[in-house]
Amino acid sequence: MANPKKKHTRMRTGMRRAANWQISAPSMAVCSHCSAPTLPHQVCKECGFYDGELILPRKVKKKKDAEGGGEAPA
Ligand SMILES: [Zn+2]
């Protein structure tokens, strides 16, 4: 059986773990209807369209929010 000959140092263990902890930004697609950034293969949250079809009819908002807070900066 394969057996390690030497104990790995804490530094070496830490470097191995530190190399994989970073997360990456989700890949984004562009909505074909409203050109908003959306997750790929999912209904657009802005307009409710998917593949050129209206899937989720959106309710008409009474007051217009000026929030763009949930958007990814790009
Ligand atoms: Zn859209």
C-alpha cells in the first residue's frame, strides 16, 4: 500500500488547502429579450422570457424602484 514516507508540514497542508478555497463568479449569459445578464439555461428574472418565449408573466409594478443593488457590477 502506498504510504507517505514523511509527514507533511503544516505549511504544505495549508498551501494545498489555500489553493482551492477561492470561489469564482458564476458564468452569466445575456437575455435574448432584454439583454439583461442572466444565469444560463434559466428564465430571465428581469423579463420572464426564456428562449424567446414568455414563461413567467411579470406583474406590473406600481412604483418604480431605482434599485440595481442585486446586479453584478460589470
Ligand atoms: Zn430578459
